[in-house]
Amino acid sequence: MYGDPSAGVRQRPLHVVAGRSLVVWEMQLVSPPDDPDHCPPGVAWIMSLDSGRFDRVSLYHAARPEPPPAPAAA
């Protein structure tokens, strides 16, 4: 949790959904220019609430895109 921000990773909000018992933040993860593969491209923060306070937090990271196939040898 502390290593990514200190490495220069930033989060940009994409979507936010909030209800009485659940909050969802969908975030884009922006890796630093000197380490573009530091983090996956995004994360969803799923937070459950109990009496208006965060009770539980789960993070779900987006899959990294598949690299393009190598060109066939001639």
C-alpha cells in the first residue's frame, strides 16, 4: 500500500458508486514513466459500510493486457 505511491504510482478515478452499505471506486493506475509496468492498468476498491463507517475493503486489479504475438520468422 505504501510502496506504490512512493514509487510514483498515481490513481485516477474513473467511476464511483456509493450506497448505504457499499462504495465502489474504479481507478486507473498510472505507473511512473521510468517503470511503466509497475502496476496493472486499473483497480476497483470495494468497500462495505457498517453504520456509516468502512467495515471491509477489497481490491481487485485489472488484468494486464496480453502482449501482441511475436512476428513469425521468415
